[in-house]
Amino acid sequence: MYYFRIRMQSSDNYNYEPCASSYVTLPMRRSKFTAVAAAALTGLLVLPLLSLAYDAESPVLCDFELNLFCPPSTSCCPTFKSTMEPDVIVGYSCLMSWSTRFPQGPCCPHFEEDEDIAISTSWGGGTGCAAGYECSSSSPDFIPSLLRQQSDQFDGLGRRNTHSVKEHYCRINSTAHPVDNQGRPIKNKYETMPRYRACESFTRDGLDVHGLPIPVSAALAYKNSSSATQSDSKEQCIGQLAYYSNKGQFTADDRTDLDITTAVIGVHGSGRDAGTYLCALTAVVADISKDQTFASKKDQRRPLPKDVLVVAPWFMSPEDNAPPTSSLPYIQWDDQYPIPHTFRYGAESTKPDLKHNMTISSFGAMDVLLERLCDRKHFPNLRRIVVVGHSAGGQFVQRWALSSNSWCFGGGQFANRWAPEADLPHVRVVVANPRSFAYLDNRRYFALSDQTAADDDDGISPAENDGTLTPFDKYQLRPPSAAEEDGCKEFNRYEWGLDKNEEVPAPYIINSVQKLIDQGDNSELFCRYASRDIVYLSGQRDIETLGSQICGQGKEDGYQGPSRRERSERFFASLQLRGREVEFCGRSGGETTQVHDRHVVKNVGHDHGLIFQSPEGVQAMFG
């Protein structure tokens, strides 16, 4: 039987609910898939194995008797006993796709014996392919050139590979005619792709949606231009932030986790598919735990699954089918107004009802989550927090890392006070494939000549080029001319820059960022941002020319660049130039001549699962 908690009624008449309340436990209604499975077992209907219809809100049933499920928007892949017993299923793993709009592809054959012989360079868990591809493998001598280049250079953790192992990959299926979940044809562009690493299936309780209470003080903090403070059990709350976790509900007031040394927070994209982010990241954790030599530092042992907390917050919209909850409502953000996917820029939440009439920025909610993890009362041995986001989630984490005043980033903000306090976990932010960035000043890269693009054609496909796509010797970082600015007046307004934007209200940004900009000088804000540990990831194949969300055709979202990959390299280059202008903020020792870090992920496009599970992705998060 499955349960949820409901708050006992109190005689107090609060405007907001207590953050810590007394609860009783009541049965929770079963999901539709659980009910279907129960009917199948009683002979009421036939349940086709592994053929459940796509459903964005309910967990996917793999095996009723074993109580094994997969997150929404994934599919179940069987693990067989052995090649000698190919009909005996001993478990399941969960296969994702690159988007909730696309179905999953085929599961690749996986046997229990594979896990027993897995070595550090060979993934021992289940794998699968994208729709329209089929599973393939070959010895190193016959690996397609693009994949061989990656296999020869790196093992599964970003180190140089000295092993000769069979390479598993996906090859396009020329006879397949895949369609997306709306019935539209899928046009696959590449002959080969990496395989997805499927995550281990979950029990039904393991896929419960939990809630992080959001105190009133957190909603007031940035509106009063002061940093958020830790809440106590008597404080009132405005609602709760939904999340998935590989450790269940870790936010109970009386819970202390002694084992947790690393926490990974995965921020979903515009599909709000938090469950697939939980899956992709738990697969990464399983991968690094099997490597016998991996450690992020010489004095640390390799992370084990029991040591790593994976959290996938769900920034719900009113369109989502919220699960049953206690008296605290799940906090939601509008997905359409004033622009799509408002959580990505730190918008205020919607007001669920008159009783809970206070709002909070999505960035403010993230601060609460971060500070919960930094609380030594609950996580006394936590050493590292990784906050990673992809696509709209990449936009989220970049703008949040730029603007957050959370004490969890360290005691100081500027100059000689950057060093985090010794007792705080180290925070790293990984920004993957965002559509746009919030620039710190009004400069963008412009070609020196209209002939630049034509002159730069070197005959190499951008998808195969692992260098830069922008010929920076032929571009200049500068403010737009009067004519250029007249053609795109919004180019530096928030969320694309930091100028005030009446059409995209963001009080969190105004109060957290504007006070650091002194009459147009962004030095203090830049130096604080530069002091934070941030890594940018770009898919080598994420080169689609994007339409412009502002200013009309040809303005590249405020002159940021034609594709996600090129926008990333231009933003990163702008940070280096600004760093030289301010002499890298007076840093001494270590890497004093570079602001942050950036990597191009080979053979991967706009795909959070493949980005996270790539050698570059693993290194960015855990290296």
C-alpha cells in the first residue's frame, strides 16, 4: 500500500502553514498503471509487456510483482539472467529519450552477467538507443571514426583510455520511420550516436514526489534586499517545492544523513521532466561508483551510490497534474506568461489561493534547497554540491549562479573575501546547452565584415568541428551601433542582459544584481560571478540555427549567436576578455588567467542524458 501524509487539523488560524507540522498517514490512490497491472494479474485484461502508452504524469510499470517502476517519460528495459537463459528476466532498467516530445528507442540486450564483468571503461548497466536507431557494437578496429576518436582518448571518466574493449553505440536504422509523440516524422541526421545509459528501476515509493517547505522568510529575503536565512521549525511556509530524490524525502526536520558526501541537483528543461533527470543522474552515479580509481581528490575515495544524494526539483506549472499533497500546496510557475517557461529566469510563482497569497522566485526556491543541503545539522559530512541544468535548466542555473546571494556560496562576495568558509560544501554549477545567457554588460560579438561568414568556410562540418565555430579574429566584442541597437532594443534587457525589463518582471534579479552594479560598472558583480566554480558544456552537434525570441529574424536573440553551441562559446569568450580587463579580479595562484571552464561534448546534440553521461559531462560534475 502506498501512502501520503496529511497535516492534522489545528485550532490555530494561520495565514500560512507551519513549516513543520504533525502528520498522520493515509493511503494514497494508486496510479493508473498500478491499477492496470492489478487488473491484468486478476485476468481482467491483457497487459502487453513493455508497451505501456506514453504518459507524462504517471510512473511507468515494469513489473507488478517485483514492484519495479520507471520515471515518467522513460521506458522499461529488461535485464536477462544470462545469454544461456535469455528468457529469464531478473530486473529492469529505465531508458530515456532526449525530449518528452519523443518516444524512447530500442533497449539493447542486457544480461546480468554483463554487470559482473564490467570494468571501468565498460558500462555494466542497461543501455538503449534513440528512436530510429538500433543497437550496434564492434571491436575497436571497426568502430566508426567519430566514435573511435572519443573511445581512443577517454575512458568513462574523462581520462585517457588505455584499454581495448568492445565499443557499444547506436547506428541509424534505415528501415525505421520514427515519429514523435504527436505523430510527426523524426528526422535523424547522424549515422551513429552514443548509447543512453539506462538507470536502475525504482520501487513505486522510490518515485514519490516529495516537497521542500518554502518559508515565508525566503520569499521576503530578496524583496527586502537581504540574504535568505535558515528557517526554524516554528516558521510559517507559503508552500513546497516538488522534487524527486534517490534517497526519498530528505527534507524532514529530524533527519540527519551521515553518509552523504556529494549532492547533485539536476534542473530540468522546458519539458519539466524532472523524473528523467533523476534517472540520467543516478545512472552517472552508478557509473562512477564502479570505477576503482576514481576520486575527485587524492585524499577522497570514489563516490558510492550510498554517498551521493541526487535531487531533481520539479518547477511545476499550473498545467501539470500535481500529485496528492499535505496542506502545503506545491508551488507553481506560469509556463506561458509573460514568456514561455518562466521558471528559467527566476520569475515569481503563481498564487495558488487566497490563503497562500505570497509568491517566491524560482531562484529563491533554489536558494532554500541549496541552504538545506549546506545545513550541517542535516548533512554533517557533505563536501560537494553540484547544480547542473540543461537547456532551459541551463538558462536557469546560469542566471541563478550569477544572481544568488545565498550564504552557501561562501562568506564573502567580493575582492579578498571570495574564499568560502571552511565548513561549507564546495558548490559547482554546470551550465549545459542553454538557448541564451544573461550577459553582464551591453557588449556582444559582431563580425568585422559582412564577408566574415563566407570567408570562414573551411569545408569542415560544424557537427564534426570540435573547435570554435566563431572566428574570433574576425569578430569584435563591442556595444551595438546605434542602428544595431535600434533594430533590437531588447538585446540587453533581462533575461538576455541585466537591464530592467518591464515585460519580464524579476524582483529577485533587481534586488540581487542591480545593487552590485555601480553606475554601469559591473566589476563587483563580474568578480563575484567569476569567483564561483562554473563549467559550461556544449553538445558538438547542438548547432541548429535558432529562431529569435526577441527582435525578429536575424537578430539571434539579442546578437548572441546563431546556435546554442556558438552562443556558449561567445559568452565564454566574453568572460575571458572581461577578466583580462579587470586583471582577473586580483586573483593570485592557481588558474589566474581563465574565468570558469568550458567543454564541447563530442558526438552529442541537444540531449541532457547523453550530455550528463558523456566523459566531458562526468568530468564537469565530478572531476
